[in-house]
Amino acid sequence: MTTEDNQLLQQQIILATDDKLVLQNSEQLFRKELAEYIHFLINNDFEKLVSILYRLDVNEKKLKALLAEKNTDDAGLLIADAIIERQLQKIISRKKFSDFNKDIPDEEKW
């Protein structure tokens, strides 16, 4: 992942979490900060966590299966990884779509 993609990823997640997180220099630091925030939400505001997961379009069935097969002590990291994975999918999809539109003349675009 490029530095630009990493910054975009972090910004999107920060916006979805109501600016409770801050940009980090590395993916690992951000992942750790996100996991700690998720642990906080699990213990203190589970409804908000569910809302964030819904807003970010994290696959509920996949997340439940992942949490069921792994150690629940790692729930914050597992959820953080699911959020990061989903946001990366969105970034890749948007890049593909924007590259696809470059070949269409402006007068033919909607």
C-alpha cells in the first residue's frame, strides 16, 4: 500500500469514527490505535461500535465467523483488521472505477 493510500485509509476510518482517532505515520500504529478504540467501544458503547461497522459496511457474517473462530481477547484487533480490509477494498474499487472512466470521452459521461 502506498503512503497516499495509507493516509486515505486512515482519513476515511477517522471520519467514520467521529474523529476519535488521529493520523499515524505507520499502518501498524494506526491499527493499534484503532484496536484500542474498538476495545473501548466494546466495553463502553457497543451501540456506537455497531453503528461504525454498519457505516463502514463491514460484512457482519464474515466478522461473526472470524470472531467465533479466533480468541475473543483479540476482538479489538480482529475488528480493526476487518475495518481496514473493508476500507482497502473500497479504495481499490474506486481506483479501478476512476481508471475505467478515463477512457470515456467527457461528452459521453453521465
